Amino acid sequence: MREFFRLLKREFKLFLGNATLRSVFFLAPVLYATLLGFVYKSGKVENTPVIVIDKDNTPLSNQLVEMLGDNRSIKVLKYLQDPAEINDEVIRRNAAAVVRIPSRFEADILQKKYPEVNVYVNTGNVLTANFASKALQLTIGTFSAGVSIKALQKMGMPAPRAVTQYEPFKTNYITLFNTTSNYLIFMWPAMLAVVLQQVILLAMAVSFATEFQRGSFMSEYQHMRRWAFPIMLIKVIPIWTFSILIVSVYYLMHILFHVPLPEGILNFIWLTAFFVGSASFMGVFVSILIPDALKATQVLMIIASPAFIVSGFTWPLNAMPVFVQFLASIIPLTPFLQAFKILLIQKGAVTLTYPYIKHLGILLLVYAFLGWLALKIKLWLMYRSAPTGNMKED
């Protein structure tokens, strides 16, 4: 036990003495959390440029343009004629959409000829396109309904009946979860989890590989060569300790950026603990398997880099090929984000997260076993061929 604590103390010193590890593990999460927090601080995209070409320029068309201008999500750029190159103008003005009001718009409405208003959506950026499209549908739909109701009233129909004639049945759209469509709440916490997994894997990539490369492992761990799992604990305990510090900083940043905290805080602690444990043991396994720090780092980054894309957080897993779903299932970030979405965004019952916690628990046990097995074999191979002087017992 004394040897265990000696080596654990040494591991803390090695970790804190490595300038690269210190900067990656402590500065990167705080820097990324702050940067991403300010990027998504507004939560919603507002004042998105929209080109409105009003070729009619009559009181009714001007009313539609004014209504569009009153919507805070978009910023109207009014034109009276088509630009020479509309596509180039969209790019030049960074417009999310183009609304084209035809000539004789008012006259055709009054004569019930049903003029067409064409809306061209710039899907070069899907996010801004969705926000602009939603705002335009709402405003133009409201204007269209108002015009129809007024026309029926002019024909002598009472207002209540005119509404029912225009809208024979009423549809209520009620949003669930993140009702304000706040992108900060949706994206920022998930990106923090991505960063946490990245720094854990980066730190673990060099844990064993560096010791193997510089030849210090055999001399330092010869008295514990029969105890593979305690050696693994010596390597991961500093990571677990400093991960608590990082998660605490994230907690404070939730308050700073006014992001709600997950439901069921105790369950969230268990979820995070399993996530950190499974990610660290995954790093241990690769670090033992590839006894070169640079190559181990490269392999883990190849695994971790697409983790957010294949996690199912922004794109459903069932829409991905089977082999991609399998890849996602062996990365700890995937079940963590699924459970995290339930706790933070959907405010669901804690019991709904149990399958994902179980998934993380299985990954933790599998990677711990694989790491233990790889280290056990590595120790046997190393000390079998070691000189007799390195085989002294306590």
C-alpha cells in the first residue's frame, strides 16, 4: 500500500510537471467553454438579412414589407427591382432568403386573382436558413390570413364568422423542450462534454506510452508488477481528481451564462462519473496497446474527433449506417450525450436515463478489463526478459 501511494504521489507530480498536459487539461476546457459560451450567448439568431424585392410598391405590399421588418429574427433589405445577379447579391449581402413580391400584387388581391409571392431560401447555412424560413412563414402566413379575413368582412360577413370561413379548423402548435429554441442551451453544454472527453483522452494517451518510451516504467513499477489494476488506478486517479475540478468550473459557467442545470443532480453526478471513468479507461487501453505517445495520441484523436457527429445528438442514430452506429456505441460520449439531453433539455424522468448509464457502465467495465488484460500481458513480457537485478522483491 505504501508503494501504491508513493507511485500515486509521483503520478500527480509528473502530471503537474508536464507543461503540455497542464495547458491541455486545465486551460483548454476553460478557454473553450468561455469562447463557445460567448459564441452562442444570444441563444437565437436575430437580424438575419433578408432581401425583399417589392416590385409592386403599393400600400398593401408596403404593409407586408413592414410586417416582415417587425419580426426581430430578420432584417429587411428592401429593393424595388430585381438586382442584376440575384445570386451574387444574396452572397454579397449575406442574405438568408429572398422574398419577391410581384407587380400588380395589390390589384390581383383585390380582384381575387391570387398572386404568388416567391420566397427563395439560402440553404448555404442550414441554421440561418431554418430561422429565416420560420420567421417568413409566420409573418407571411399572418398577413395572408389578415387579407382574407378583411376581404370577407368587406363582403358583409361578421368578423367571427369570417375567421371560421378562412380557417375551418384551428391548429395549435405547442413546443416541447427548449421552447425558446435557444441554441446556447442546446449546443453549449454538449460541446463542453466533447472537450472534456478530448482532454481526458489526450492526457491518458501519454500516461503509459511516455513511461514505456523513456524506460522509467520497469524501474518504478517493478515492485507492483503483479498488480496490474492498481497500476491502472495510479494512472487514472489524477485524471479523475482534476476532472472534478473541470466539471466544477463548468457548473460555475452554467450560472455565468444563465444556462439551466440538469434535472436530478445526483443522477447527473453518477452519469458524469461513469463517463469520465469509461473515457479514461479507454485511453488507458490505447496507451498500453500503442507504446508510442505520439501514435497513441493520434489514434485516440481519430476516434474522438468524429465523436460528436456520430453521437446522435444533432443527427439521429437510426438514420446512420449500422457500422457508424456501432462505432458510436463504443465511444463514451454517445450514451452520455443521450442521457444528458434528457436531463438538461428535455427535463425528463431520471429513470429514462438508466439505459444510457447502463451503457456507460458496460463501456467502463469493458475498457477497464481490456486495459487490465493488455497491461497484464505487457508486464509479463517486460519483466520476463528483464535482467535479474530488476526482479528484486520487497
